[in-house]
Amino acid sequence: MVIATRLIPKRIKRRYSSSSAPSSVSSAAQSVEIVAEKREIPSAEFSCHLSSTGSTFSSSISSEVVDLDRISAPPLLPPPPTFPELSSHTIWALLLAAEADPDLAASEVIINDTNTGVAGYAAETRPLWFLSRQCFKALSDSLSNGKCTYLFPERSTFRSLVALRLYGGRVFSCGANWYGFTGLGLGQTIPTYRRVKVHAVQKIFTNKVGGVIAQTARGLYAWGDSSSGALGIGYADASVPTRVEFAEAPKLAALERTFGPWERSRAIHHVAMGRYHTFIVTRVGVAVAGLNYSNSLGAGVDSPRMRPKLSDAKLFIPVPLPPRFVPKYVIDRAGATVLRHRRVAVVVGDNTSGRLGIGPCFFAEKFTKIGLPVDDVRIFHDFSLFAANGTTYLSGRPSDSLRHLLVTQRESPIPEKLALPFPCKRLFIGLASVFEFTIVVRADRTESLCLLPECNFDSAAESDAILEASVPGEVTRVRWFMAALWLGLADGTWLVMGQNDPAAGDTVLGSDEKEVRTPAPMRRKTPAWFVAEDVKPLVLCT
């Protein structure tokens, strides 16, 4: 019997392999006839001959087809899982794709370029997370095990916001998108979360001003604001994820090729994104891309912008470091860079007032070792703080608020012991052109002291006029955005202090006052709170 068919039906391959025989050959041929009739294939293409001898079943195929006995049957696939059997990652992604609002507290405020709110999610989309226990568990797991980060694009209006959510390898984004900040392609504003089309993401790095680098199994991908070259993909903005390559760093490129196509992330140990440049740490050295302000890249490039080739978009280049020095920590601040491996730290860049602790010189042209076994470092515009050997040291000229606290105020180009009037646990310091603060958590009592220059609120005030405010509790977290502060206490409450933006009303601190001189309870989270920087404290050794 000859049956016409184009392809060997999978049902036959599974049911009639060479290791098993049917009870009736005629029933087997009958089933094949049914399949062939349904396919309606001309008999001139292939012919399949089925024959039987006793209880054995054999199949012979003409020279134009393959013998069934030589075809390995594919494994039986399990049935597709039902919705409750799906992972939390999948359920979370499905509901976000179905435009379920993940912000149950309605605290995320997406603003467009006209400073008006965007009607993104409807109120009835939030109950979708309560369809079943699995749905709500998916949302809860995404908040506890995932990552949610916010960008304040520098090249957009004040109240613009970009939100990124990472969970289970999937990245969803929404918000301001004028320069491709969301990674979703060109478009003015993306009001609801949409998935960024990139390979499964393991880690995500941002510089808070519109640049994003995602670490995937296939390597690094970047999108967003690349005007400074910090993304390492050129000086043109990327509206969709773009592969980061290392044509100017041959050792790193060769290391990446030693791994399989789905294991390239193993080549990267750490990514440190600064405001205008990015450092990539690997076992074969460090690569950097971006602006070379004050030689903060340590690459020995004299031009204001590091552009090895104007036509080449692959701008990561190697950084010369001491032999066998592979840093674990990168600190990039105010025209200087610190690389630290264990207790050895090297610095490069602007050495104004001797702040780098390497002696009286204006610039550190190459990475220079600090003469202390450093446990932690903080760099500011005119001074630095070092924690070493159980002692805290200061180098350079301290800020006005910190100088008000110190017993001695001597400026020194080499690290000297920090002299405080009382024992302290930790120190939060912020210093910018428009705002400055010092927050000290005392060790001898449950109290924190906030020191802010009066010129923060009144530009005509003297720089040595310091506003002191006491907080009855231990400050454990500090968030800082422009001229606004959020103080997190040990009991979970938040206090606000600083200035509101006159043009934006209560957008910054969430209060009606133009300025808040004494810490006051936070009324609500504002868009500025989401993009505020977490100030990392220096644990004092006194």
C-alpha cells in the first residue's frame, strides 16, 4: 500500500518507532491513510511503503525519503502549563504587558514636556493583580526580588521621569522618551510600562541622567543619552538597546570571545557608571569611555573629550593601572576617580587643595597610590575622607558645614586625623554648587545633627553662617536631589528639609512652603523623591 505524504507525520514517528510494534498493521496503515488524506499532498512527491511479517513491523522508504527506522523520534513535550503553574516572572510580565498598573500606591507620576500629568493607567487596571494569589505574589516578588529604578534625564524638563522595572530577566520601562531614554524606540512620552526588547537582563546600571547599560548573557547593551560617550557606543543617542563592543580594548574583546555566545557576561566583573563616563572592570584590566574632564579617566588623553576615532562608535579604551591591580570598587566624583582593591586605593584627576591625599600637586596625571591602607573613601570638590586603620582622615579643605563641626580647621594636602567634638557613628555629606549639607549621627546619644549653610536658603548670607537642626532619632538613610533632602529614621519614617522649586510648586518636598529649614514629616512621595540620590554614609572610626 502506497500513501502520499509530504512530511512524515510526528504521530507516526512517536507511535511506530523501531522499538515498538502495533498490534495490527492494517490499523496502522489505516491511520496513515487518514493523515495523508487530510494533508492532500500529490502522490508524486514521496511514497511510503508499509509491510508486515508476522508480529514485526518494518518500514521502507524510497530513495527520495528517509527510513523511518533511522529517524530519532523527538522527545514528548509536556503539556503547556496552566496559569497557576506559571512562574511569578512570567505572570508579572504577562500582566504588565496587559497594562496592569504595578504602582498600587499611585506614587509614580509620569510627566510630559509641558509639565502636565500623563493619564497612563486607568484605576481599574490595578485590581488585575488581585485576580488570584499567584498574581499578587508575582507583584510582591517583583518588588522584593526585582529592581525598580528611576532616571531624571538631564536634557529634558525638570519634572520628567523615566521608570525602569527589572524582574526575572525582563525589563519594562515608561516615561519621558525624547532621546530614547526608555529603550522603546523614538516617541515623546510612553505613559504605560512596555517591555524593552533585549536579551534576558542580569543586572542594570544607570547614571541617573538618562543613560542605561544592561548586562545580559550575550554581553552589554546600552540605550539612552550618549551625548557624553558614557555608554561606549558613540556620541549618538540610542533609542533601542545597542550592543556594546570593545574594538578599542583588544584584551577585553579577546576575553569576551573566550566565552560562549550565552556566557559573555562572565567577562564583566563590575560596571561603574558616573555622570559623564563609565568604567568596566574585568580580570584583564579596566576599560573606560566618556568625558575626560580633569583627566578623571586616567587614560592620559589631553583632549576635552576622549575620542580615539571620531568615526568609531566603540569608545571603550583600556586604562593603564599598576601591575596585578584589579579594582573591586570605583568612585567617580567631581573630576577625580578612585579605584580600590581590598585596602589598596589609587587616585587620578583634579587635586584641588590637595584633596586626593597624595601631596601638593594640581593634577594627578596617572593613577597614584594613596599612602594609607584604605577601608573606605569619599571624594568631594575640595576635600576627601578616608577610613583607615580604625581612624578617619581628612585631606584638603573641608566644606563650610563640616568646618563648623571640626575642632581644628587646618587645610592639608596629606591625610590628617579628623577631629570631631563628640563620638559619631556615621557621616552623610553632600556638596554641590547650589546646596551643601553635613549630617552627623552621634554615638553618645540617640540624636542626629544637621548642618546646612544659610546660603543654601539665602544667597546673600555669609558662607560661615551655619544652620543647625537636631533630629531626635538616628538617621539611617539620606536622599538628596538638588536643594532638597529626605532623612530616613531607624523607625521607617521620613523627614524633609531644604527648598521647593518655585516654578514647580510642591513637586520637590510635597509641602506648600517655599523652604523647610527644620526637618518636617514627609507628606507624600514626589517625582523628585524617586530620582533622588542615595547618599552613601562614611562609617566613622573615632
